[in-house]
Amino acid sequence: MTLEQKLDRIVLRAEELRAMLAAGIDGERFVAASRELAEIEPVEQQILLLRAAERARDEAEAARADPELRELADAELDSLRETLPRLEHEIRLALLPRDAADERPAILEIRPAAGGDEAALFAAELFAAYRRYADMRGWRFEVLDYTETELGGLREGIAEITGRAVFARLKFESGVHRVQRVPATETQGRIHTSTVTVAVLPEAEDVDVEVNEADLRIDVFRASGAGGQHVNKTESAVRITHLPTGIVVAMQEERSQHKNRAKAMKILRARLYEQSRATAAAGRAADRKSQVGTGDRSERIRTYNFPQGRVTDHRINLTLHKIDRIMLGEFDDIIDALTEEDQAARLAAAGA
């Protein structure tokens, strides 16, 4: 099927759906038709703009035969030479298969890896940077778990981020983030290299993952914290082990055992959902590995070099000399570049 035929089918389908809705269908058919129309209507509008621009081009080319209209027609054609490729590109992007999880909330998990106290301190700073980014985009950032070290670093931080297209914006942040700087405790002024792992998981819905209670081992214990803080005398902390996969989630942020269990189940579902997504994607990834990377947590994706004031994303060889702004949550330049690279790779794979 040619691109033109695909576009014709989309316009025709949109007209059919509007006719169905106008005819007064009800129940599940109405809901399904409304949802489908909402998905394809933006593409239809782009197609109609493209067709209008194509007609304007044809009319301008015909007008060039008239000496009195030639100058005006040439100006119109110059404008359309920029407009038409842009509209075609936007439509091709809109026709790419969508990640079903793109519009979902996300679970953000950050932990120090190599580097001891310095890794934990940077993990805390990175967690705060993502919180600021969420604030900038008007997203809700709810801390599910935050465990500090004695020096104020982060042992483990987990947050639920809710808003429009959260996972679509953050999914390329998963991986190993490396920091190079002189620690505050370093007396010789030597630069240390530490690493932090970041995982971004799409939040699972109940229909995505079926969790059998018989597959769970649930342990309760007393909560504890750095320096004796946040210690409960009751057994409010919860550890859930999913026996078939060995995934373990521990939660002690809340004073209530019930709330800790609910949060732990939310994280467990997200990890199981991501595991199933990764298994399904393995075959596709074998055919074409995206230049943006696999998103695997073991993959070193980015370096934050404080002495040089630069941040480098190794997957797309992007270097920005504004580390202070990025640590204040200004991730958009990096995320936009990663998204564009992924789109370009998928367009190339689709032969578009």
C-alpha cells in the first residue's frame, strides 16, 4: 500500500466514524468509535492540510503561465517548498506505531552504583533534578520511597510521576548515569568517577499484569532509617517477594503497613509489566537496535562532568555545556534530541 492510499483510508475512516456517531450508536460501540476517532482525527487534519497545500502548489504552478501572476506564484511556491516537506514529515511520524505505554504515568527508581558516598550524594541530586523537571512540566511527583544515607545521600529513591505523556518523555532516561567531579571530602582535589542507576518503568494497570496472591511472599518488619530516624515501634514496613520471578520490593516510607503494601504492589506490578514488555521487544530489537539504546539499566548512557561544566549523552554523541541548568531540571534539550533520534531510526526502519 502506498502512502497516498494509507492517507486516503485514514480520511475515509474518520468520515465513517463521524457518520456512525451521528447515527446514534450506543454502548460499547459508541465508546470504541469515539476513542478511535480521537486517535485518528489529528492525523486526518494534517492530511487535509497537506492536500490543501498540494492544491495550492498546483494552482501556483499553473499561474506561472500568466506573466502578470508569475512573481506572485513564485513567492507562493517558495513558501510551499518549505511547508510541504514539513507536513509530509509530520504525517509520517504520526503514522509510526505508537508505544502503548507512552501516555502512562511512570515509576522512577534511582540508586547509587559505584562510588560509595559520592555516588549516593549524586543520586540524591539527580532525584531532585527529576523532581524539578516534573514540576516544570506540571506533572505530579509523589515519593513512594526515599532512603537516605548518614551523609544525606540517597540509598534508594522511588517516585510515581503522573501527567501527560510522562513515560514518552522519560523512557530514554533508563541506564547508568556517570558523574565526574571532586567530592567535598576530597582534600587532594582529585576528580572521582561515580555511577548511579536510573530506571523508568511505565505504570501497570490491573489488566496488564495478573498477580496471583499464591505467588507472593509477604514479610513485615519494623521500619528503620539513617541515624535512627523514621523508626517505627510497630511492624509497618513491608517486603513483597514475587516467587516466580524473584523480584523483591520493600517499602517503609509510610507509617501504615496497609499503605506500604499498596505502594509495594504498585512498584511490583510496574516491574512485572516492564519485564513482559522487555521480553516482547527482544525479538524486535534483534532485527534493529535503536541508536538511542536499549534502555537497559546496565548501559552507560550519560556523563555529568562538573569540572568542565558539561553533560554528554553517549548514545547520540550530544554534549551540552550547561550542567548547572540541567541539574536544575532542564532536561528538555537532551530528551528532545533523544526523541528525534529515535523517530529518525524508526522512520528509516519503516522505509519512510
